[in-house]
Amino acid sequence: MRQNPERRRALLDAAIDVLAEEGARGLTFRAVDARAEVPRGTASNYFANRAELLLQAGAHVHVRLTPTEEFVARFAEAEPSREQTRLGMRDLLRRIELHRNGYLALLELRLEANRHPGIREELTRTIKETLEDNVRVHLEGGFPGDRNTVVTLYLAMTGLFIEHLTLPDVLADDAAESLVDRMVELIVPGPASGTT
């Protein structure tokens, strides 16, 4: 297998775009080569088979959705609060909107996981690790709430992303940022004094 990291990244970016725009059935080595604008046969030199391409594309989605180092540094320096949680969720929404195809590709991978146990196992592991990391950061960081707070917020945000990216007219009367603010207000406990 070839090891050029830049070429591999370009192929994974292309695979994510193909997944988002054509679905899992449209994800072929030929389609990835065409999207990446590389010679035919290039993707097959980097990935042993389609399942490996799917799994690595799924992992690469998480890389594309990672917050910037600047945001992480600012977030870590601030006082843990409901407001900081709100800012974190707004940043996550911004990243999802910026990398729309990445999240849509992840939805396609979830559907593909129902048909392929190997993909389901790997995607479950990745998503579960990410969720548990979020729980750990929340609890160790001293943010308000407990594990249930993080899981409930995760489920609410996931639902928002699905509607916002796939059927935006369903929530046309509510801006996504306002919905994030309301979800955080309802899910994350505020200070004992009742202020936010």
C-alpha cells in the first residue's frame, strides 16, 4: 500500500464528498479517483478494499470536524459554565456547517453499518470513544451536570444536525444557533442562583 500522507488525505477527502453526494453505493475506487482528480487506480493502491476505504473515510470525518487549537485553548482557559457549554455547542454547529459533507458522509456510514457488521463494529467503537471522551472532558473540566447531561445534549445536537443538514425547511422558523441555545438552556444545569 502507498504511504504518501497528502495523497491519502486527498483520497479520503474525495471519498467523504462522494459518500455525501452519491451515497455509499456510489463510493467506488473509480469515483474517488475521479473526485480527487488522480489517475485511475490510485485509490486501489492506498486502500485494500472498499470496506477499508469506508472505515478510513469515517475516521477522517472526525479529523475534519476537530475544533481548532485556538478554540480549544480559549475554551480550556475559560471558567466551566453553562455559557461555555453553549459556546462549545455553537462551535460544533459551525464546524458541522463548514464541513457539511463530512457529517452527511457520517450519516451514510451509519446506514452502511447496518448492512456490514465489520463497519458497524468499527463505527460504534469510534463514536462511543468520542462520546466517552466528551463525558470525561465535561466531568473532569468541572462543567455543570453529569454524564446524563452530556449524553442528552449529544442526542439533541445529533437530531438538530440531521434536520439542519438534510431537511432544513422543517426548522425554517428556528435558526440553528437559537435552537442550540435553547437546548443548552434546557439540558445543562445553571448556577444555583438561577442565573446563566
